[in-house]
Amino acid sequence: MRKLVKRGYLALILLFLYIPIIVLILQSFNAGKSRAKWEGFSLQWYSELFKDQAIMKALYVTLSIAVIAAIAATVLGTLAAIGIHAMRKRPQAVMMTMTNLPMTMPDIVTGISLMILFTFSKIERGYITMLLAHITFNTPYVILSVLPKLKQMNKHTYEAALDLGASPSYALVHVILPEISPGVITGLLLAFTLSLDDFVISYFTTSPMVQNLSTLIYSKARIGIEPTLNALSALMFLALLVLLLIVNRRASNPAKAR
């Protein structure tokens, strides 16, 4: 009986979370503009979506920033994780606290802080500032994805490579990176997903002239929800779902990921 109640409770939570998304996806195939009446199945809004220049421009900004920010954050985060792992216990604890702090802070605090920084530095907000902001908030996630793999690695492997005549850079590329590659790839996918989905930090660190999909949807929703936004939201949900499934699969199957 208790097991049945737990499953029923879990089912109710999942229904509460996913029914609105299912309705949104179904509405993206509605032939009419009304959200209260089904007027037949149609792919019209998906066709209109790809003809909308503003949405296509925002899509380009979103994908380009997500790819560049994910790669940059992965490089910085991996090197930072290796450095933190090599530290002594007390400095390492300090650095881990500093790494965890941005992740526990509300996004609005991070967004406003970065906006003030860019304004104080007299950097005009736009594509570059949004990119820098995404690299900033993605890096801690990469660090925390790579560090567990460094702890699992045999600490004498790197020293053995140096004793055998390898240079530090050669040992880094051919010894350390292959061992921690599952964590690096997981961090890369996670950074890409977070960047693709971000709204709050993007809103505060860009200008009205440069918008990604989340800020564009917000500005359009204030006027009224268009059916093309239902189609866009459905595609974004499916894309993020696939990426998250890949990340979770790699995290739950370390042997297969390796």
C-alpha cells in the first residue's frame, strides 16, 4: 500500500510538471491561432517559424554563444580543476568554496553583478558581454564535472610519465586528459545546455539589439503569445531533453562513457 501511494504521488508530480509542456507541444500543431479551440492538425506554425527573420537571428545568437561559451568554459574549467586538484588541503577548500558560491547564488544576483561590472568598465553590452557572462557562469559546472574524475585517477600516473621523459604538456595531453575525458565531455554538454537555456543572466548582460531565444520569447510574450512561439518552445524542449538525457546517461554509466 505504501509503495502504491509513493508511486501515485510521484505520478501526480510528474503530471503537474509535464502536462503544461504536453499541451504547449500539442498547440504547436493546432491549425488555428486560438489556444482554447482545436482547429485541426497542421505544420503551418513550424513553417512560419523558419521564415521569421527575428527568430532565426536569435537562434543564431543562441547557438553560437552556447557553442563558444561551452568550449571556452570547458578549457578554463578543466585547467582550473587540474590546478585545484594539485593544491594542498586548505587552499583547495578555499577554491572549492569560491567555485560553489556562484552556483548557489541566484541568477538575478549574478546577472546584475555582471551588468554593473560591464557598465563600470564602460563595455557596451551586446554579443561579447553576453558571451563573457555565459563563460563565467558555465565554468564552475565544468570544474565540478572534472574534479571527480581527477580524484579517481591514479595520482602516480602523471609522475610516472614525467619520470619516463615526458614533458608536462605531453603528459597533460596524453596521460591526464584521456583519463578525465568522460568528465570533460559531461561538463561540455552541461555547459552547452545551461547556456542554451539561460534567460536571467542573458537579459541583464545584453542589449535590445542583440537577443537570444529566451530574451526574444520574453519580449514577444509581453505583447501576446504567437503560435510560432509554441513551435519554437516545443523544439527547444526536445533539444534540451535530448542533451540532458545524454548528460545523465554519461553520468550514470561511467564505464560506458569511458
